[in-house]
Amino acid sequence: MAKEQERIDPSGRRVTGIFIDLKSKSLLLTANEETLAMLRLAPEGLVFHAAAYSATEDLQEAHASLPASLTPPQAAAETEKPKAVTLQGKLKSKPREGRPDSRGNLTAWARLAVHEEDRDSAHMYSATFHKHTATIALGLDADAAVTVQGYPHETDDPGSRRMDTLSVINFLDYPGRPPK
């Protein structure tokens, strides 16, 4: 029984707090006003960093004081969400009702030719209109000039016969749009 009660830490400090940051995949161990260690799950594995930070500092300040070799630059890139792009173009087909999305919401689809600055000719997309944009799209005719926001998904195989797709999330301008 005596061996079970021996202190493993020679300094005699006991862990008094455990703080978990799920977003940065890290765990902070504190003893009273001092941080004893930080464990972080990184792409290269589990990283242990023994340090002495003030417990009043928040976890982000502790991360900032870590050596640059322990904070991989790709970790920030993995958490970034792609940004929607704004495109102008013309509908090349009358929008048709599509299959419901995973939540049962109405969708519509049509061919959309958009002008892109780096191309001489129009870029043809198979556009899927989601949520409120589906109702608007179903009211439009072929050759309608539109300005949309969405997420393009280009095929990796240049020899493929499949069209690039565009997930439309917002209409900025379309024929018959009510004035603000």
C-alpha cells in the first residue's frame, strides 16, 4: 500500500485541471496556477510538450508559444472551409426539378454557361440549385441571364465526358427579381 501512495512527480505537483480543446485536438494539464504539459494530436502523431505557462493564459496563447516545428501549417488549411464563388452566365436549358436532397428539400438542375476571366469561351456547368434557389430556378426560362453564388466542382479527368458541376446556394440577380 505504501508504494501506491508514493508521488511519481519528483516536484510533488499534482494535476488539478485538465482542459480539452476539441477544435485544436489538444489537452492541457495544469497544477494550480501553472501548466504542466500539453498533448496535441497532429498528423505526425501524438505530440507531448512539457511547459510552464500561467494558467490564466488561454489555450491559444499556449499554442502560440509552442515551437514552430510542433505546429504544422497544413493543420490550418484542413479546417478552412471553401469559399463560395460568384459567377455570371446564361441558363442553357430550362431548369427541371431534381431529386430531393439528403434532408428532403426540393432541388432543381439546369445547364449553365458562365464567363470566367481565364477562359476565352464559356465554361459549361451542370448546375444544381439548392434550398430557396430551386424554386427561383424553376420559374426561369432557358437563356435567362443570371448571377449566382455557389461551389464549383471540376472533374479531375480532362478526357471525361461528364460536365463540371456547380452547387448554387444563392441568386444575386435573375430576370423578374423584385427590387430591394
